[in-house]
Amino acid sequence: MKLGTLRGPGRDGTLIVVHEDGQAYTPAGATWPTLQAALDDWERAEPALRKLSEALKQGTVQAQPLDVSKLHAPLPRAYEWVDGSAYINHIVLVRKARGAEPPETLRTDPLVYQGGSGVLLGPTDDIPLRDEQWGLDFEAEVCAILGDTPMGTTALEAERHIRLLCLANDVTLRNLIPNELAKGFGFFCSKPATAFSPFAITPDELGDVFKDGRIHLRLRSTYNGELAGDPEAGPEMHFSFFDLIAHLTKTRSYTAGTILGSGTVSNADRARGVSCLAERRMIETLDDGKPTTPFMRVGDTIAIEMLDAAGRSLFGRIEQKVVKA
Amino acid sequence: MKLGTLRGPGRDGTLIVVHEDGQAYTPAGATWPTLQAALDDWERAEPALRKLSEALKQGTVQAQPLDVSKLHAPLPRAYEWVDGSAYINHIVLVRKARGAEPPETLRTDPLVYQGGSGVLLGPTDDIPLRDEQWGLDFEAEVCAILGDTPMGTTALEAERHIRLLCLANDVTLRNLIPNELAKGFGFFCSKPATAFSPFAITPDELGDVFKDGRIHLRLRSTYNGELAGDPEAGPEMHFSFFDLIAHLTKTRSYTAGTILGSGTVSNADRARGVSCLAERRMIETLDDGKPTTPFMRVGDTIAIEMLDAAGRSLFGRIEQKVVKA
């Protein structure tokens, strides 16, 4: 089942059920007007929405043509946005880039940060930038949207709490990070609003490419019209979504609609390219002594999507442009 | 105007308008069934709720007796919980306690962290604790609840975005902090669910004791029935709520209902006591070479409130007990 959120009339938009081809939709209806409402009441909402999804496939419900530019993020605002950093290659490269050591517990204790979740960007929303000197970067990620998840959930119990999967562009201001982390409280101003893919899909849509809490497909990032990278999102995700959920719930519970990110997808194989510019700049530094790729500038574009074996875009395409704010 | 949230029927509870004596209430009604709904539509909601508040005072609307134990947090779940650390004395003492230096930019660049906001505790909710070794501590704070606040808001423009004020107990697991901060991503597991006061009140309720973005009253913390501290919340709040808002909005915008905390209220004058045990333990270490006060244990209680000049409890009383989870 593929879900999306049309903009308006309210702040949380209108929940729609989307045809598997991503070209047509039908509104979810008044009982679950928004994705948050459906997640709050998932046991009842899920079967009803699946019926609509099936009717859409069968052509027994009226379908409307889908204009992706009318879509907001699946959750235009969420109660939590918790972002991991589960790809070891990314951590090692990005820390090198800022002259920092990877933490000693790199492979045993997941890195996660709490991001802002009150204002999220839709898949085609511009990225507003006040100052190019802040070093704007994209970060292509895969995400899980959780149902209610209690404190003390183990990795073995975690799968049942994953309601939906989607993609994110975790926009980052690289040049604000060193001073911010030096203060000891983690990221804040260096992490502006995050953008999400047009569609959030149930894990069963992925069949056996969602396994062990990882999505075993390549995540494609296209920067200014050229492929920046298409790393495999599966094998090098050191901590799976299940592991991350076990970590998160050590000391607290989560409400339905919490979004959990994987961190920047990254492969050790350089042929797979990058999912953020910081990695490319570090590779340039290792090879040539200094970075040559600048960070993003006003007018730059970034597209992020994930194709299945048949070449279909599973989550739709994040497609954003940087604009002067 | 004094607002609160009764538990149920939904996750976000039921918005009530509370008599200034805190003893009686009337439901806000179906147009704004929850505080989030009112904040989303504040220009219309505020005058209507003020009329109800006035009617409650005049006795022209039916009042119901208020049982504080039936109250949830004013926002049972919020889209963001952003917590500052605006009292310099607290930063200096707590960093000493963990052998860390205060940041170089202590007095020029505010410290804020992004907290979890999807599961918040009501004023009389138990504090669930899985392991006493984690070093549970309370932190008494004052908070502002914001309306929509755009990117680039200056300190001079900030006041208009403050809708309500309340108190918080920013529960902290001290012994999880050092390893967590060593990873470089800030607090996460060390900050479990935060609790909020029974009432959120409009700034005008405070008259001239809310000025320059600070609340000029004492915040009383009572630990296991004994006064732990009653520091002045005003003069030593180095960064005011206005300053904090200017900092937050450097790179992004905030949706209505964002909660902004002051950080642990703390005075250099030792006679004013403490608003958290970490400070007391540091003072013991400075005086006697080692801390003698343990962190909170199962069965311990903490109460937090703020009295006005007439001795009335402005926000009601946070009153929690630690229980084994």
C-alpha cells in the first residue's frame, strides 16, 4: 500500500491512497483525513486503506490523476524525527572531513540525533537558504515511520512497530556543525527542515527486499542532473531499523507517527558514489589534498529516489531546488 | 487566561479553560477541542477562549471542580520540544560535575538541544525508571509555548510569537550523559519524557513579572517533601526567551505548539538552593571532595511550582513520583 498527503486544507494535509504506479490516487476519506489520524488508529485504518488500495488497483473506485507537485511530506509535521547514522562508511568519512575521530563505540552503540519535526518539507519544496557560507549539503536516507512503540522494545520485537517506509533528504549545514558540536549539545541550527519522499509505503510493498530491518535496494541521488551516487541501502546499514528502535526505546516510548531515519546511505565501494557532498569532498581531500566540489548553492538541484528491480520509483522522487531565503 | 488539558477521549486530551484560582474549569468546546487545535488557529481561538475565561470569573458559565490528577500535560504530545540552557550558573556547575569545560561561547551563543516531544508526561504522572544506576535527576524549568514562528525572527520580534508560559520537569539520566555526549550527537537516551505543569497561561496573566522575555518570580522545587531550591527565574536567565527564539530561528521555522524551555533555573547565590540534584552534588564535591546526595530512587517525589506575590500557584504544581518501569 502506497500513501501520500495532498497539501491542504489543514496543516496536516489530506491523506490519499496512491496507485502502485504512482500516477493516480483516491482520497482516504473523512474517517482518517490525515496520515497522522490513520497512524493514531492504525488497527482500524490499515485494513480500510488496504481495501481502497485494492479497489484502486481493480479500477472499482474513482481514480484521480496525481500531480506530485501538489504533495506535501507524508507527515507535514511529525511528533518526532529521530535520525540515526547507521552507515559506518559515512561516519568515518564525515568525521575525517571535520578532523574528528569516530566514536570508540562506532560498531556497538548506535548514533542517533533528535531532529526538528514541526516543519517538514514536501518532496518538491524548495530548500530555503539564508547564507551560502553555511555549507548546504543534501543527505539521502531511508526512513521508517513508527506506530506506538513502547519503552524497552527489543530488536526482535521491533518489526511490528514499523508502519511505513519512505525516503528523506536530511538537509545539513556543514559549516555550522563544528562550532555547534563543540558546545556539546549536538546538532541544532546545522539541521534545518528535512524533506520527505512523495510516498510512504507499507513494508510488504517491498517484498523480500525489506529484510532484517534493512531495505536492500540502491538509493539514487542526482545532483544538478548528474548521478552523485547509487549506494546499496542494505548490506552496509550496520545498525538495522530494528537495532535503532531497540536503542531509541532504552529510556522512553514513542507515539505513532515518529519518523526514524537511517542516516546517509553510504558504501565503502567508491564506484557507488555518494549520498552527500561531504563524503565526496573528503574523498577529494584524500586523493588530491583538498576538496574541489563546493557545497550547494542557490539554484542547485537535488533528486533522490529508489527504484525496484523493474525500474519503478517506489517512493516517488524527492526533487528540490535551493533558493535564497 | 489559564488553560489546561484533561485526559481523553483522544490522544491530545480535551482543552479546558481554568479559573484563576485553579479550582474550577469549563471545557473550551468543540471548535477548539485540544490545545493544539487552538494554537493552530490562535487568532480566532484566543478571543473566544478569553471570553470563556471571563465568563468563568463572572460565574456566567457553568464551572466544574478541577481534579488536577485528571490533567495531562497542556500538550500531551508536541511537534517540538526545544530546551535551552540559559542559566550560566547551571552550565558551569554541571560541566564541572562531569569534568567538562563550559563552551567558549558560553555568554554569546545559546545552548539548546532538541528533545523528544511525542510522549510527554502530565503533571502528576509517575516517572518510570528502568535502572536506578542511570542517575535519575529532575530539572525545574520555565517554558514558552510558541505560535508559528518564522525563520529569521529577531529577538525584538520574538515576543509576539509567545502564546503561553508553563513549567517543566526536564527529567535527566545523568549517568548516561558522558558516554552519550562523547559520541558527539548530543543528548538522546539521557533525556527521557519531560513532564509539564497543569496549566499553561498567557503572558498577560503575569503582568509586569514577565518582562524582557524572562519570568521574574522564584521557581520552587520540593524534593521528597523538603525544599530543594527556590531560585529567581528572572535575572540570571542569561539568554531570554526572546534571545533563544532568535537563535532557534537562524536556519528554520517552527510550527504552532513548539515548546521552548529555559533550561534548569539556577542562581549563583547558594542560599537559593538548586533546581536539580546534579548542582547539589557538585556543590558537595566543591565543599567536601565528594557528592553525598544520591540521584533519585524509586519512591522519591519531586514537586515544582511557581507562586506569585500573593502566594498563588500560577501554573499549578508538578508533583511526580519515581516508579520502577
